[in-house]
Amino acid sequence: MSTEVQLLNVQIDGVWLQFPKGTKVIDACQQAGKFIPRYCYHPKLSVPGNCRMCLIEMGMPKMTPDRKPVLGPDGKPEIGWIPRPQISCAQDVSEGMGVRTDSPMVKECRQGVMEFLLINHPLDCPICDQAGECRLQEFSVEYGNAHSRFLERKVKKPKNVELGPRVTLDAERCVLCSRCIRFMKEVAHDDVLGFVDRGGFSTIACHPEKTLESNYSLNTVDICPVGALTSTDFRFKMRVWFLKETKSIDVNDGLGCNILIGSREGHIYRITPRENNDVNGNWIPDSHRLNFKVLQDGSRLLHPTVDSKKSTWPEAVAAAHSQLKAASKLAMVVSARLTNEELYLAKRLASALHITLHDVLPRVGEPDGILIPADRNPNTAGARLLGATTETPGSQLKDILTGVRNGTITGILSLGEDLLECGFTHDDLAKLKALVATSILPNATTAAAHVVLPGAAFAEKRGSMININGRLQRLNKAFEPAGECRDDWEILSDLLSATGQTHALHSVEDVFRSMSQDVPAFEGLNLGKIGDLGLQLLTKPEAATA
């Protein structure tokens, strides 16, 4: 039984507002539209209160001798202001509390803190990777002085220090906020970072005989408010203001972490996490954010082929249909990495081609207890819901393989999978009279296929997926597909048309609309209604069946 949360009356810059008990003062001010600058504070980490940038003026109600608040002419408590500033990150709101965020004392405190932070900070913004998204740079303009009174020699600290295989430290830029230390201890559960030395010589370092090699190490770069921690992979590659940021989801496992794709002119330069408290919070594994380089692979399939020869799309689609139609019995292997829209069309194509045996390849790994689940496919729940697989993914693969080996199955349509990963051998593929494959990279299946249709990668298409928790999320296009590659829904739509079926599917929105009419779970929805953070579609996705 849920208990009602107590609301407390708080005065912020002269306006009385109500906030739930337990709300931090810094968060209450932000909810009231009063941003408090901060370096060390992060809502997903513990509160150290060590940067002092969030200082405010605070007071409590004046009390009568019998411990009752003194009320002013407006009927509200009169505030007795504390004569010294307080940090807002470590203080919860309380009944009758007063807060001033822009008083003369607060402004003077912020200027003083900024002056101390910049005493030893190098003036290298033009060559700093953090330029354009640096809190120190922004706050120095908004809250700092226009000049420096510091005439002494700056303290020099280590530069270009490799803390681990993916993170580089420039200690001169560090403001000792301890965000990285707390993240590694509290979230990544790898207490490898700490402060060494004292006073003006303090710096971040790894513990003796340890390195920062956690699969979550790059999250320290994301939360570093200055340019102290940088991504070794992204370092000096591109200025952030040139990047186009596209909201999308990760497709490396069943959780579907929310991400921002940073791209320019069809090239991905980095992937960073996007906050979604219902999915991944503020974090993403390093292995997932660096897996985009497959899109820039030099061996990428860029045009359709028929019998290993370059072909046009109309010729390739016609050849694929001819091959599949000529097979005595067909089977279909579908990837659970496809979107719901593509899986829906795949199921329709299976019906049009009278394919009764079809399944997905399950991918299972050891969960890490943080963000990586056991299911390494991003859309297993969607495959179940749309009938691309059974309640037990992979259960029909053995029947398909047996049919190929005994000669009852003579053709296979492989959508985004390498059949060798499904248990097939090169000899099995050689037996097939018809093998049509879609893929983005060459593999054993595309090498043996009679027709190869190059599809689009995750950053090159739109659509939706359902994660392991039943949450419907949206995949967004960052740029157009490379070469002559096409969206998989377009490929499937053309194959469907080749079978003689008429349809009015001219965009991915049309496919979703058709899917929402045929599948009750999607009724009343469209891609726009999914929103940036997704919506809960299934309560028990593991039980979803066609």
C-alpha cells in the first residue's frame, strides 16, 4: 500500500512553493526554474559537497518562545537568514525554509569559488576536447570575474595520462569534483580511482597496480564537468559543435540503452548515453558505445548482387523472388536485431511465400549485473509478439537445419543473420537451390547466397523495438544509408510486392500504421506517440506470442 508523500512549504527567492520531503535544495531550486551551478553534484551519485559552487543563502522560520513560527503580514513564516552561505547539494528541504539563489552574498561566493578554481587551470580552451560543452568554461563566463588577480606561477600537473585503455587524463584541468571516483565505486563497482597528494598538488590517479579498464569507464568522461577526462577514441577527432546529435537506442542487447549518436556527414564520431530513468539511467557500457565502427568497415556491402555480380535493385528483387518461388520448400531465418516494422513485414512475406518454418537466432551471454542483460538481441520481445519466432526463440532452427540436410528444404531467406552462427556449415549452404540474404557486412552466408540485398545499419533507419522489460522504444535515423543500401522495410516491401500482394506502404510510418491495425498490442499507436523515452507496451514480454 503506497503512502502519501509529505509536501513541504519552501520559499525560493521570495516565492512560496511545495516540494516532496527528501528533495535536495539544489533540485528544488531547479524545479522552481532557478538553476544552481555545480561541479561535484550529480543526481545519480552520493553527495560530497566539495566544490562549493552551489552555495546559496538559506534561512529558517523565526520562532516565538513557545516554538511557533512568526508569521508576516502575508500569513507566511518570517525567515531568519543564516549569516553564512550554505551548500545546496547536501541539504534537504524542510518546512518553512527560505532560499536565496541570487543575493549579493551568493554572487560574491560564486565569483570567489570560480576565482579559486581557475588559479591553476590552464588557459587552453581552444585545444581542449571539452570546449563547447565545458561547465568550467560556461560558469566562468556567467559567474566569474572578467580578469584574474593571480600573478604567481601556476602549479603544473601531469598531462596526457592513460588511466586505462579508453580514458586519458589531463590533471591540470581537473577541479577535483570526485564524480569519476564516486561513479566507479557506486555504479561500476570498481573502486579503482582516488585522490593523491595534497593541497594544490592533489590529482586523480588509479590505485597502485590497477588501471581504469572497467566496461563502464567512459561514463566518467561523460560526467566530468571539465576537460580533465577525455575519451581516447574521440580525442581530437571532431569539435562537438560540428556534430549532429540524434536521439536513438542501443541495439547491442535487450535493454536498449537510450543514446545520442554524434555524427557528421554520414560518419559517427561518438555515441553517448541519453538519460532515461526507466531504462539505463545516465549510463551505457563502453563495449556498446564503441560498437558503431562496424558502419565504417571498409568491407561493408554497398550494392545488391546476383550470383556475386553487381546488380540494380529491381533486377536483384526480381531475381530473389524468382529464386525463392522456384524452391520446393522454403524456410526463413530472421534476426531479432530487426525493428518491429521489419519483423512485421517479414511475417507477411513468410505468409505470401507459404513459409511455415521460420525462427530467430537467440543470443545469450552472461549478464553483468549493471546494464548488460543475458539477452544480447535488442528485439526478442518484438520477434515473439509479431510471430517471427515461438515463445522459445531458436526452437525451430534445428528443424530448419534438419530439413536442409535431408533435402526437404531447398531454399532459405536469411534476414540479417549469418547461417553459420545458426549451426549451418558451408556444405549445408551449398546444398540450397535458393539462398537469398540481407546483411550489412559480408559473411559466409552472403558469400554463398545467390542474391544479396544490402540493408541499413541501426543509425541509418527508423523504427521501433521492444526491450526485455516490454518497453516500446524508437530507433531514429542519423543519416542516410551508405552506398546503395536500403532500409530493410523497403527491401521486404519490394519482395512482398514481387509476390503479387498489393499494399500502400510508402514509409515506415505506413508500416507501423498497418502493424497497429493487425497487432492488438500496437492499436492506437504510431511512431510519434512512442516519444523520446518510449512507453510501456507489455507487462510480461517473455509471455508475448504471435
